[in-house]
Amino acid sequence: MIFMNKVEICGVNTSKLPLLSSSKMDELFKKIQKGDKKAREEFIHGNLRLVLSVIQRFGNRGENADDLFQVGCIGLIKAIDNFDVTQNVKFSTYAVPMIIGEIRRYLRDNNPIRVSRSLKDTAYKALQAREKIIGKESREPNITDIAKELGISKENVVMALDAIQEPISLFESVYHDGGDAIYVMDQVKDDRNTDEKWLESISINEAMSKLSDREKKIVDLRFFQGRTQMEVAEEIGISQAQVSRLEKSALKHMQKYV
């Protein structure tokens, strides 16, 4: 990623960003709710690491790191303004989607890739016509068939389809009915790198932090390194029965936080 090694962003030395404890965050948030501006600034500064971790995900888009960081901070501030402490949810778990959403809106609104709306509409109508003909006649239609179905020239069909063959942005609008638009990214599924899985990873890390050192070791060896209980027992120097007991206890304890 282009700014993985960038130390200073927007005048902030990222290598010296503070890390607030849960108790400190709770303390500051109570003050924020009472209108304490100094506590608010400290809370924001103490969560800039969260913004930094999020923008790393967008580092291969060629965007300026300072711009993304500023936009991410807007998402962070919105998260602070809307966070409900009564929901018993970690602030980071709530804030991450807010920050991601703000950055996505920024990238979408500043996307340089544009396809003519009329060409795009024609192209999608052509694709719909193709599916209709396949369903009706159980055959792959040619350009003439599609043009006839739409009542337009073959040249217009070819031009429209060519216009959407080039790579387009995931943030390009494909449909808009006057309300919220539907973007290409809304139609693409990626099981390997979803926000849900990333949030799940955050939750698991938080849950792991609640375990004892021995329990952490067992969970890591068993579920992240794929060791058997016997192998774990030999490495730690306890019986397999003890590994099994500690493993079950650790998983039960983690369930409270995941």
C-alpha cells in the first residue's frame, strides 16, 4: 500500500498516537456527554489509530493519504456523536463502519470514471433483453436480436455494450430512482474481504484480550495454527485433558465478547 510507511499524516505523527484503555474511554465519554470539549478532543486523538488502521485498506487506490485521513476523522467524529453507550457495544466496533462509510462516500463522489448515463441505460437494457431472449427461446441472442427486441439500431447496441466493457469504478452508480443509488459495489460479493469479517476479526481480538496467557496460547495454537489437542499438550507441557478443559473454558469466555 502506498502509505503504509508514511509516518506523518495531516501533521499528525502516527508513530506517537496514544492508545486509550477501555476505562479511560468510558471516563472521557461521560465527560463528552456533559459537553466537555477538552475530553472530546482527547477522545478523538486517542482513537486516531482506528482511523489509520481503516485507511490502510484503501491504500492501493492511489488516493492521497492526508485526504483519506481527514475524511476518516469525519467518520470518527460522527461515530462519537451517535454512539450509544447503553447498547453494550465496543466503540471501535461501532466506529469502524462509520469511518469506512465516510471514506466510501468520498471515493464515490470524487470518482473520475464516468460513463454516459444514456449509454449506460442502453447497455443495461441490452443485457436485460439478452436475458429475456435466453429465457424465452433458450438460446444465446446475437446483436441483431437484441437490437430488434429494444427497437434500436445494432450500432447503438454495440456502442452501449462497448462502453461498459472497460473497467469501471466500484462506486459507479448503476441505478437511481430519485432515492438512494445502487452502485456496482452493491452487486459484487467478496467472501474473502468483507466489512463483516473485518469487524468479526476486531471482536475476536477484543475477546482474546480477555483471556489468560495460557488460554490465549491454547486458542492460538488450536484455531489459528491448526494444532491438535495432543500437539498443544506436548508444547505447553500439560495433559490433553487439561488442554480440552482450558479450551472449552476459553471459548465459553470469548462468546461473551464476540
